[in-house]
Amino acid sequence: MSLIVLIGAQAVGKMTVGKELEKIIDGKLLYNHQTIDLYADFLGFTKETFRLSDMTRRELFQSFVVNKKDNLTKSIIFTIMIGFSEAYDRQFLQEIAAIFLDADEEVYFVELVTDLETRIERNVGEDRLAAKPSKRNLDFSHNELITSHKKWRLVSLPGELEALEPRAKTMTIDNTHRTPEATARKIKETFHL
């Protein structure tokens, strides 16, 4: 049993890679907007929305570890954007990893990186817009991508992921010119999933 965390900035390809990984391992994808949009549909994009979303994620992960004999899948593939300069984001990543690691289960951090131009192009992709209703307001989504790119450090420094949780296995993939299928295969092969 394991937690595979796909980390990266908006529109880097986390959900798309997660969908491909889901096809080739015994894992099920939980992409970040599934919980965010659940609450945002009622509360907007507020601090309370993100608090409830994070609470839901923690509860799911804890239940997954505790009830593993009844789980329908061996692994959770989870996507998240981390502001590496933000203490809350780093702590959340450590907390969700600890849920699995403290139960002697595996955790994999996979950071996807690509340039801003590629992310802007991917931000209007058909699959992205179909899966994430909040991204369909293209002006808002574009401005949010640019603002967060300027406001937060969305790419880890060398060795930073390993230092955040030394017990997790980590890798970084530049998926600018790599297909989602090839990226998923690289993850599977590297970690022997």
C-alpha cells in the first residue's frame, strides 16, 4: 500500500500523469480539485474551503491506512500544488506522508516541472477544463496561474523534498517534452510500482 504524491505548479500535468499512472498500477487518482471544488461550489475559494478540503484529504488518507484490508485499490495517487516557501504547505505534505509512513507504508514524492509557457498552454487543455469547473473561467484561471507563479516558489530546491521527509522516496521529472504516458512509465519503473 502506498501514497504517490504528484507535486507541481498549476497546469504542469499532475492530473494527466496521474490518470496515466492509474492505468498501469494498482492505484486510484485523487486530484486536488476533487476536494477543493466540492467545497468551493458552496463557499467560494475561501480559507474555509481550503481548510475543509485539507481536512477531507487527511481523513481519507487515515481511513485508507486503517482499513487497508477493505480498500478497493493498493495506492492513492494524489496531486497537489506546494508553495515551498509556505510553512503550511510544507507541513501539510509532511503530515499526509506521516499518515502512511508511520503505518509502515510507502510514500513517493514525484515533482513535475515545466516552463511557464508550457503551463499556460496546458491551462486551457480540454481534459483540464472538463475535470476542473473552476478552470473554465479562462481569464480567472490564467491570472491565478500567473499570480501564483510570481507569489510563491512552486518548484523545490535541490534536496528540499528529501529533507522535508527523508523516509519518502523522491524524484523530479521535467515533463515539458515527455508525454503523460512516458512520465507515468518513468514513475512506475523508477519506484518498481
